[in-house]
Amino acid sequence: VRIKRFIRERDMRKAYNDCQEVYPDLQELTAGFSDAFQHFKYHFPAKRLPKPVTMMSGFNYAIYPIDSTLAIGLEMYLGTDNDFYKMIGFPRYRTLFMNKENILPDAIQGWMIDAFPYTMNKNDFLSQIIYMGKILYLTDALLPEVQDTLKIRYTAPQMEYCMENEFNIWSYFAAQKIIYTTNQAEIIKFTSEGPFTSALSKQSPPRIGYWVGWRIVRQYMKNNPKVSLEQLMKETDAQQILAKSKYKPRK
């Protein structure tokens, strides 16, 4: 009864129609998943692939991996200026990335987090950002053609800020003794969603710690070419990854 009521509800019918209009077919998305799955099978031949399905979640879930299914809430990708988002009151920093081109990187990351849950040997700041750095690096491997801005959900100016201030960001982490902190309230400042990272500046993007983790993991893999993706995901010591990365933030 609840499902029938949900389907018949006027706003849900309108949202469904919007989805049909924006996504008359899913050929492009299907092709994107097919390529990503081929890359994944090459690196992880023993792991199972999920079945991507689309759904209507009532504006609750964008990506929902469960069991062997990867569910995508299409109503969460109707375009930045969709009327529903204004009506619901989604913040602008969120709706900026609720577009067609965001589906694939969002879905792949949701799947990767589900397929490779957190197993780092510590729960400090460094371990958390290295873990997400690994997830983002997997996204690199599975979606080599996708822009970095889409993978991490940054605007071009936000990405530019990171590149121009990389040395300052890392220096701030070191000076404030954030790198090895286990204080979750402190960690959240640099890993949570929002319009910006308030501890730094209004020009800085949110989740800036994850961006730094991504940079470290990229340098680790570049400087250790014999390390496979499988070995990367099994490495639980963030300090080891940092040391072997020879990470040098750009000045």
C-alpha cells in the first residue's frame, strides 16, 4: 500500500516524468559502466561485479550499493537548477553536482567504498584521508577518461585553489598537529561536506583532507610502480604509504 501511494503521489509522478525526460535512455551510462567493469575485472579478477539498476528513492539516496546491486536514484541527478531541489532546499554546494555527468563517478565511488570497507590499522586523520585517497585512486583506474573535478565533486576554481595552495594546506596540517590526530571533531572539519573548509578559507573546497590523501596515494603509486591495485587496497598502514610516497606538496 505504501509503495502504491508513493508511486501515485503527485510530486513523485512529476519527478518520475522529469527522469524520463532527462534520461530517455541509459545507453551512455551503460557504456560507462561496461568500461569501468572491464578495468575492475582486470585488476580484481576474483571480485564480483554488481548489477547497476535505477530507482526512485524519494530524494533520499543518490547511490545505494546493497548485496550485488548498485542502485542509482535518478531523481538525484536531474540537473543543478531542477525545481525539486529548490523546493526541498538542497544547498547550492550540493546541487552543483547533481547532474548527468556526476552519476558514473558517484556510483563507482559508492561501489568502491562498499567493496573495500575501511580496514586501516588506525583511525587518525592520516589513515582516514589515505583511505579515501585509495578510493579516489581506484576511481582513477576505473574511469581514466573522467575529469578529476567530477571524481571529487569540485568546481574548477576549487581544484585550482587546491593546486595553488597544496604546500600551504599540508603545512597547516603539520603546524596544527592535525596529521596524526584522532580527535574526530577536528578530523570532520577537513573531511565533511559543506560549501568550503572553514578552517582554511571561503575559497577552499570541502573535504580538502581527502584531496590531499588522493595526492599522497597518487605519488605513492607513481613512486612504487610494482605495487598493484590489489596490494594498495590491502595496505592498512597509512604511515607506510606516506613514507613510501615521498610526498612533496607543490609550492
